Amino acid sequence: MALRFRLAQQGLLVATLGMALAACQSGNTPEEAAAQQISANKLVYPETEKDALVETIHGVAVADPYRHLEENTPETESWVKEQQAFGQAYLAKIPNKQVVVDRITELWNYEKISAPFENGDNQFYYRNDGLQAQSVLYVKGKDGVEKAVLDPNSFSADGTVALSGVSVSNDGKILAYGVSKSGSDWQQWQFIDIATGKKLNDELSWIKFSSAVWDKENQGVFYARYDAPAGGDLLADVNFNQKVYYHKLGTDQRQDLLIYERPQNKDWGFGIDVSEKGEYLLLSISQGTDKRNRFFYKSLFEPKAQVVELILKLEAEYEFLGNDGTVFYFKTDLDAPNGKVIAIDTRNSDKSQWQTIIPESKDPINKVAIINDHLVVSYLHDVLGQLSIFSMGGQKRQEVTLPGKGNVAGPFGKASKDYFYYVFNSYIQPETTYKFDFKTAESTVVAKPQVSFNPDNYVSEQVFYTSKDGTRVPMMLSYKKGLVRNGQNPTLLYAYGGFAISMTPRFSPANIAWLDMGGIYAVPSLRGGADYGESWHQAGMFDKKQNVFDDYFAAAEYLINEKYTNSTKLGAYGRSNGGLLMGAALTQRPELFAAVLPAVGVLDMLRFHKFTIGWAWTSEYGSADNAEQFPALLAYSPYHNVKAQAYPATMVMTADHDDRVVPLHSFKFAAMMQEKQQGDKPVIMRIESNAGHGAGKPTSMKIDEFADIYSFLWQSFGLTLPQTLAK
């Protein structure tokens, strides 16, 4: 592979091949060569040959000079190793970084216990003693004795083989669990006898985006899977034609019964459930990441029953909540962008007969559960959680008193129980689990963590600002008490803005370390999320995606104008769809930021749909194959809009086993950024090994990642990390 190198030193960019050749002739490894270059205060970027590739798409000539980085060739592997070594050497050279690692580790080291769930006479929950790579699944029986059921830390020495899902049989006796390697979306499901701890022989492979759901008799599970990738490349082969199967315990997967498929609709995906009493198999049918879905069901009490297409039109979201015989309850946004609860009697399912139980309100519904013959509804009021209880007829019974302003996860419970659990947290308050008892109409604490900081020493406030088109947007700001708005505070602006994902407050011990460093952690609720319902989501989709970027830029301008920070102390960070947002920040408003970190980002908007599950995102972004949608995608595609100019310090982050947003996005974008950078700020890559899109990442890897992010930002702000961090 022919390599060219560029040297950034004393604010100048010059080509230097001699240094690279000298490093190769000396026999240095990529790691040693990179360390020597960084020690000499030199930024030497390994750069591959450029392709002279120009495609004509809908009459427009589009260059793709780094297309070859999509291929897993020896040349690409060599380039990736050099980029990885260079990024590691740059980060290792930052003074006092270990101080950040130590403080995050200290803050992370507390016992974490999840909200419990119950099957049969057993109660199950996850617990992490503090710094375990993965949380352990425990069970507690009627006798109150606790024991570990499944310890994912035993799956691999480095903690990169993770538990990706569990499903306990209705009698609480058999555990089905999914395993994911190196953060892959692909899962293998296995089974354990809970009483004896003995692993059963059953194994289910090629499962992605599906759980295993037990039948009423606890004899087997329903699940959805794909055929094995025909090309054998897990990072490239496209995933279509998901199918629903039934696996009976004690049999080989090859004998599994095919329950349902739609070969004529290869992009249909199947969400599977079984009604609580076991009468029905429930199929929620999606197309890509579109919130809208179809809904089919099949009677499990009638051996020859066919699948019934209850809701065939793709026009709204229909989330099954439960049933009372033939009456099915759904949360839907049909003619109600903020959501409502309806009832459909399957004996007379014409839409004119559907009943509204809880009508739409000004606050969007986040989640609904049927518990103790009541509807328990979680709402978002300006992105903050509220919890209300209604009768099955829709009459409001009470508000559940929450411990503050933050996020509510849940409710978690069953229709047959007279209590439920929920979890409350904020940016400065760790997850605390509560139990609400219908008999007393009160909540009690089930699990409250003991942390090594005092939440009273921190502030988390909500502000509102105005976006470019006049839209009012909320933003949460968290910082340590006593902070002065002098325009000089280091600030991290994190955002997402897409796929109807709401940016509700969420606790991270690493964020407390950032606040301890004197930083502000800012999170705006951009359009594209569901913070204000489906209309908020749709305002950031397709050709309206620029609204998301404008909301983000307006957040940065607010922080600067209100004297929280300035552009030399402002960092931008986002992951996945948020990584796309970071690409837009770099290519559209680089002057706003001192540092930008696109992580596992969708950065080539013309080709994302050609790899693994990327086709599913066309329901959010559109597709370059569509002549009407192509211009908008080309207008903001980060990779295609990098031009020769000065850019902020940039750290492009990805992982070698990311089979969701495949790393080629980051490879191509980083190569283009390094080529076009005209300023003296670094453009480095942080490439994780044996990791994926983020799920299942072991604790030590998470801590290292946060420490690298914070130290890179601090260095980019022109600040020196402290030698100690006050508790």
C-alpha cells in the first residue's frame, strides 16, 4: 500500500515521506513509530491512496476518494492499525490523564442493583459490586435465599463477551439468555436450569434484534432470526428476511418450527410477545426503524389457528399493553402525536369500533403498563418524568409522588400483581429503585446506591433557548455548585436528535468526574427525538434533518451568549446518530467548537443503507437511491461536505466489531478530515478492539473511553489536567 504522510508542526502542514520511510526502515512497530512522533510534538497522519472514483447519482457527480476503505483488505487493516497506534500515542501523551481515570474509577465503584422482575416464585435482578466488567443475574426464592444464576464475567477473560438478553420461563425454572461477542448485534441464545445451574444442550444461533419468548406451558420459546450471512462478512452483509420460529426444549435448532415469514416483504422485522395468560402469540411488525408498525396475532389455544392481520395499514405506532379476553389494549399515536390508549375488541375490530380509553394530553406518553387492573402511565413534561395511575376505564386515580425532577424508568410489573417497580434518576442522582404498593398507594425504596459523592454539591437545571426557526428547545445543564458564569467554563455539549429517542436525564458516574473537573455537562432535547411526541420526531426526519443541526448550533450559541462558556472551551460529543450530528457540526459550524468527537457515527449518508442493518434507517433519513431524497442527504452528508479549511481538534471514535454502524463510516470520514485539515489542531482516531456499537462494553473499557474523551477535550481547550481531583 502506498502511504503518504502529512506533518502538522508549529501550525504548518507539510508532506514528509522521509520520516515515515525512516520509521519503517528502523523496524519500529506502528505503536513505537507513533509514540516517537508524538514525543517529538509531530502529528504524522498515515494516509492511504486516494481513489479517482466519481459516480454520477441522479445527474450529480459525486466523488468518493476513500471508497477502498470499505473493503477489509490487508492495506485497510494496515492503515487502521497505524491510525489506532497514532491515536493511542496522542492520548497517552496527555499529562495527568491517570488522575481522570482514578476519579472516574472511584465514582464508578458502588453497588448497582436493577429493578427486579418475578416469574413463578422467584425474583430476579442484576447486581454489580462496583467495578465488575458485567453485571451478574441473581435469583431469590420464597425462602429469601439469594444466589447467582448467571455471571457474564465468566464468559471471557477480558469481559468482551456480554449478556445481551434474558427470558425466564413463566414458572421461573428455566432461564434463556443471549450472548454477544465483542459488542456485535448477533446473538446466540442458550438455556440453564435455574435450580441446578445446569446448562441445557439447546443453542439458538443467528438471532439479531429479537428476544426469546416462552409459551404458556414453558416447553419452548418463540424467537426471530435471520439466515446465516451468505457472504460470511458480519460487517458488510445486509440483513433481510427475518423469520419467526418456535423452538421446543430438548430439540436441535434445525428442527424448529417456522411460524411466520414474509418473503415478499424482506424488510419486515418481527417483535414477538405472548399475552400474559398465554392465549396469543403477538407480532409487532416493523419496517426499519420506523415507529409505525403493523400488528398481527395468532391463537395459541387453537392448534390450527392462522395468523390474524389485526392492523395491516402502516400508519401509526401500536404498542400492545395487554388484553382482557378478546379486548386488546394499545398505546398508539394514531391521530394523537403525544400518544393515547385505545381498546380493540378483536371480535369486531373495524376501526370505527375502536375505543379511546386515555385520550391524548399536552404531555407525551413515555410508557404504559397494565398492573392490578389499572393503567400506569409514564409521561414526559418538558422531558422530565411524571407517573400517573388510571382505572381501566380511563379515570385518573392519582399521581405518584417522585423524589425530584428527573427521569422515570418503568413502570415494571404484571397485570396479576398489586404492586410495581420504577427507577428514578437524574444527571446528579444515581438510579434508585422504588416499589409502589396499590394497597397503601405509596412508594418505598427498594435499592438506593451508596455513592462516593454528595448530590447536594451539584446542580442540574433546565433552561430553554430559541432555535434558528423560532422553536423553543429545552436543555439540561449540570455543574458543581459555586460555578461562575464568566464565559470561561469548560463545557461538553452532548446530543442525539433522532429515531424518536428522548434525551431524558440519565445518570453516569463519569459525568460527575467531568463536573468535578470544573466542567458543565449540557444536554439539549433536539428535534428528531420524541421529547414532545411524534410531531417533535417528525420535525427532525428526512429533509427536515437540518432542524436537528440548527437546534444543536443554537444550543452552543446559547451557552456562549449566556456566559456559560466560549468557543475555545466548548466541546461537542455524540454517538451513532449523534455521531452524524457531530459530522454536521464539523462541516457546518466548525468555528463554534474547540473540539468535536463523532463516535460510531453515520457519516456517509449516500451509502449507509448498503451495509448490515443500515437499510433500516432509510425510514428516518431517506435514501440516496431516491431521486427526491438524494439532494437533502448530499447537502449534509459529513463525508461529502469536508472541505479544505481549519477544523477544531477532532477525535473520530469507532470500534472494530461494530456491525450496526460499520466502522467504514469513521474510516472514510477521518481520512477525509486529515487530508483537508488546514489548521494546527489534531484529527485523530480512537479505534477500540473487540468492541461494537456500545452494548455489552465492559466497565474498564467504559472508564478508559470516558477518560480519553475528557482528557482530549481538556487538552483541546488549552488546559492542563489537575494533579488531583477533589472529592
